[in-house]
Amino acid sequence: MSTVSCNKDELFVEEKEIVKEETPGGNNEEPEEEEEPGKPDATLPCDFTLDNVEPNSTIVINCILDLEGKTVDLPANVTIDYEGGDIINGTINFSEGNTIDGNLLNSTLIIGGTKPQVKDPTFNFDPKRWGIVEGKVSDDVAWENRNILSEIFIKVKELGVNTFRIDEMDAYFKVSKDDNFPPKSRMADIFIPSDFNLIMTDNTHLRVQPNKYTDYTLLGVYDVSHVTIKGGHLHGDRDEHQYIDHGGETGHGDSSLINLEAAYDVVVDGVHMIDATGDGILVKAIGFAFNPDYNPSNKILIKNCIIDKSRRNNISIVNAHDVVVEHCEILNAGAPTGKSVGTLPMMGIDIEAYRSTDDNGNIIYYELAQNITIRNNIERGSVTTAFTVFIGDDVTIEDNETENGIGYAYATGVKIKNNKITGDGTDKYISAIGAGKADTETTYDCEISGNTIVGYNTAITLYSKDTKIFDNETEDCRRGIFVTNSNNIRNVDIYGNTFKSDRSNSAGFYAQLAALNDINIYENEIDVNGNAVHFSSVNLEAGTENNTVTVNNNFFMSSNPAKVSNSNGIILRDNN
């Protein structure tokens, strides 16, 4: 095996025996050590070419090897090592068994022939070596930036790279086009391939080039698997966006900074996302749930992220299974900035699968959002709610700290547990926890437990059937649990809760204009300014004559423990 280097003298140095000579008088001093030859200047031209490289040899690049636009054919089993130099301006046709150090890859070196393997599966991206233009640029330059980054992801992946590192870079990317018709966001994303780790630092800033389009994505994870996106800053264009057509300032909500579409086993870790024109992160599928080619996103982990000031939602989970969102800061979803306003629904996290009904009332499931966990997050400043399961199943929302409310609408198997929800006492927040929608048969088997709720007009608004509400603590709320305008609330257990409030006419449990059946309220501690429990116009409709609400074994500390007016089926017993 042979080795070629810019400084050939370094490669073959004959060992010499060092003999100490005695000086007269026996004073033997150590001779001064000779200085080692210095490292070659890697900016100098190489004194060799690649024209006559032998098979099974190693080439050390510690100089500038200018191919001068030529094409070089390498024999088999050649290794090209990096020691500070470069190979520029030409094409290398590689053969079987060739290896190249990834530090030598650049925009002027064309890789041909058989794909070589890189020595290290970790690639350190230098934007200047690849032609990325940083700072504010024209649309044409931003489009070229997009092409460079998207193509280099694919190129190095084909060479065996699985970890792509970006440090210092602050650049704009045009990720939208005039022909962005379906599949819309697929036309111009920066694509991330399978089995790939994109690792960024606090010095990395990827920015959306300001545009007029309604549907685009900065980073697209499309029908791939085993992907990690870690660190860095992703910037949307919401304050510089051109809100033309599509609803104007209240439209343009279909874009995202990260789109996970039919993605499997994806981790988004420690990414800072800000100013999305639509969503910060969108998680969805390819195809509809009733089709044989249905391909939902699956096994998604979003953690340690800061998502701030998305115009629509900070995270939208539309069509996905097995999703975890944890240890994130969810901030200012939909909040106006002074330069742009939000667009509905303006939630911190929205689980929003779509479904409809046919002419016979049967549900048609276009999308499914299932087995989702939202835990240990902090939410502040969302315009509407912190976390909502609008349509979804088997969702756990636990151990979060929020300013805005948590709730579900058309959902089954939802658990809202051990959250701390703190309003500011101004009643601008209507309900801390919203449990269901009025008169729906498709919301059931839910649990609300262990939550601490402070400073809300209503702590829990109840509409769902087959629900357990227990071990919650509410303070400074006008109503602990409120039920109104619903004729389908049944099989509910409310127990072990503590309701405390000094607000005028506050109540622990208040129901009005509702039909309630098989409701059990027991072993709660209620210390409020008004009535501990208050029923008004309950069970008056035809068919509710045999409905029952049992209130028993509660500890009422209020001066007005119970009030029942114009209601039927209310049973009060053994309360203190």
C-alpha cells in the first residue's frame, strides 16, 4: 500500500540512534533536542496529482489540489485523507472500495462513478464551502440557498453520513413557489432524508424568505423514518409576509416551520421556533384513514423546544399516532405582534383530526389522532387555549404548567392530570378545563384528576358523559364545576375534590338548564362564598323524570350549603 502527501519527506524518515558523548571533566549535559519539522502549509498548492494513483493507496491532502476542471478516474480501494487541505475545481470518478474524508467535500468538487464512503458518518457543514449566502438576500439567492442545503442533505446521506452538523449560519431560504399546487408543501421544502440527524447550535439560524404564499414548510420530514432535528433557531416570516388573497391577514395559516408528514420515529429536540406564519410544528399523514394507502405519522417525540408566536397554533397534531410532547415552552400562540395578527384557532397545542358524518349519521374518519401525551410543558400567552383535543382519542395531558385552559371537544379516553392552571383573576379566561361539547354522543371515558386551578371564572365546564372528576383543587374561581345547556350528561363521578373561593356568590358545583342522570357527587370539600352546590332548572325536559343526581358525604363549609330550584331528581344526603 502506498501513501502520497504534499510533503513526501515526512512520510519516510529513517530512525537514527542517538549516542551521548561524554565531555571532559565528567560534566555531561543533555544535548538540545532538534525541533520537529513544522506541519505543511495547507494553503499551498500540492506538488502531486491524482493522475497515476495506484490501487489500495492512501492519499493525504494537506495542500490545495486544484483539478483545474479535469476529471480524474481513481482505481479501487483508494483512501483520501484530510489534513487541512482541499480538492477543488473538478470531478473525481470513484471506484469500488474508495473512501474520502467528508471534510474535503465542497461545492466545486463533483463526485462521479461509484459512490465512495466517507470516513466519518458525521459531517460538519461549512456554509461558505457550499455557496450559502448569509444575511438578507434576493428571492433568487434564497431559492439557491434552499437548493444547496436540501441537495447536500441528500448527497452526503448517499455517501454514508448520518449526522449533519451546522454551527455558524444565518441565512434565508425560499421555500415556496408559484406552482405550489398539491402536493403543496412538497414542492419547495428543505427535505430531510431517512436515518439522518440534523444537529444545529445556538449559532444556527434558518429563516423563511418573506413571501406571499399560504402553504409552505421550512423543514420537511416527508414519508421518511429515523430522523432527529436538534438545536438551532427556525424563523418564520409572519411580520414580513404578504397577506394577499386567501383570507388576507386572518388567513394564510397553512404553512409551518417543521412539517412531519407520514414521518416515523422522529425526534425534534431543543429547537427554537419563532414567528411562524402558520404553525410552528405540523404533524400529519399521507392519505385518508379510510384508504388502504393511509400513512400516518407515528412515534413522534417533540421535547425541550421553545415555540413562540406562531400565528395559528404552536403545534398542530392532525393525523398521527404515538406522539409525545414534553419539556417544551409553548408561548404566545396567535398573539398579535403589532405587525401581524393571529389566525384561528390560535392554540398552544391543538389536536385536530378531521371527521364528518354521512347521510345516515355514521362518522367518516378522514384523519385519526391517537395515543398522544403532552407532559411537563410550560404554556404562556396563547390567545385561546393552552392545549385542546378538538378531535382525538386516548390523549393524556399531564404535569403541565399553563396560563390558559386545557380541554377536549369530540374525544374519547382523554386524561387531564396533575396540571397547574393559573389565571390572573380577571375572568378573561372563561374556563380552566373544558370537558366536552354539549349534547354529543362521541365524547366519553375521560378523566380529570389531580389538577390545581387558580384564578378562573370557571374551573371545570362539564359536558361529557362517562367521566370521572377527582382529586382536583380549585381556588379563587367563581364556579368549581359548571354544567349548562346540555341534555346528555350521564354516568359521571365527582369525588375527592377541594373547592375554595372568596368570590361573591361563588359555588362548588353549579348546574342550570341541563339534563343530568346518574351523577354522583361525593366526598368533596367545598368552602365558597355562595352555595356549595346549586341546581337550577335541571331535569325538566320530557324523558328526564327518572334522572338522578346524588350529592352525598360531602364536607360543606359554606354558609349556604345547597340550593335546588325548579329541578327534579336531586338527592342530598349525609353532607356536613
